[in-house]
Amino acid sequence: MAGLSCKMSCDHIFKYVIIGDRGVGKSCLALQFTDNIFQAAHKITVGMEFDKRTINVGSKTIKLHIWDMSSDETFRYIAKLYYSWAACLLLVYDVTRRETFTHVSTWLKENREHASANVTVVLIGNKCDLSDRRLVTYEEGQQFAIEHELLFIETSAKTAENVDKAFVGTSAIVLKNVEDGRL
Ligand code: GDP
Ligand code: MG
């Protein structure tokens, strides 16, 4: 059951896990969503970082617990722990670095091994503000998402474009999965 019970202050707690190659902007997306801040200097995530934000979906109050995973190989052995109870996976690549898009398949394989079959997976093409350095088109991301039945969105953790949408927009789908007993 991914909709963890929540006493008093909210109706549900949803665990959101952010994954993807190092440097794609996972920590910046989490920080932009929770604190409306953009951090220009790359700060390497060691192990895992944890953020929270409370949102409203219709009449429901939802606490999002956001797990920001290190992409470092050293920590892959505890990947199973990160994925357990996850209601939503945000799989991020960098639209200016093609290899991060190529690696999305590898991340998906790990998801399928460890996460619940009904977890909502959102493919996120981040850094869409860097239009002059873009190497992965919107259409490529969208096509991949259609083929693998993922949600798709492009974001910028720098300008905050679509950041709320990536988290809040998906929570209605997660809520429906929880309410219908699929998670
Ligand atoms: P992580 O390793 O995936 O957690 O990546 P970080 O969140 O630490 O970001 C890596 C680098 O990319 C940092 O220098 C950020 O400032 C930069 N960055 C992250 N998101 C964006 C974005 O949307 N636009 C731009 N221009 N830079 C970004
Ligand atoms: Mg990080």
C-alpha cells in the first residue's frame, strides 16, 4: 500500500522517488518544488536526501515525501529500499546530454525490478531552459514515453517551468490509484 496512512494533519502520504543519472537536476527539481530555490552550483548528493511538501488535490490534503537518490553506483545495492512503498517515480534526464536520455532504459529496468507494478512513472526532460544546448528533442522524449506507457513532461529547475506540474499534476493520478486500491 503506497498511500501511507496519515494521522490528523493530512489524508495521505505519498512517497515520490527521483531517479536518473548524476547531474540531470534531481536535487534542483526537489529544491525548486519544496523551497522555490535554484541552486546553480552542483552539490553531489551522498546516499539520499529527503524533502517534504504538503499539497491539496481536490478536497484531499496530501503530504509528498520526496526521496532524492544519489545516482552513485556505490548506493545501487540499497535501491530496493528506495523503491519500496513508492507511489510515484520521477525519472529525470537532461535534454542537453543525450547519454542521460539513453540511460533511461536502464533506470526503467531497475524500476520494474524493485517498484510496485502500479507505481506512476513520469519521464522528465529537465533543463529545457537551455534551448541553445538542447540535444534531445521534445518529440523524442514524448515518443519514448508513449512506447513505455509513461507520463511525460519537460521542466526547468532553473526557471521553475512545469516543476509544480511534475509533482502536483501527477498526484491526482496517484490518488486515484490509491483510492481504487491499486497501490
Ligand atoms: P543531480 O545530480 O541530478 O541531483 O543534479 P543537481 O540537481 O545537483 O544539478 C546538477 C547541475 O545542473 C547543477 O549545477 C544545477 O545548477 C544544474 N541544473 C539543474 N537543473 C537545471 C535546469 O533546469 N536548468 C539549468 N540551466 N541548470 C540546471
Ligand atoms: Mg543530487
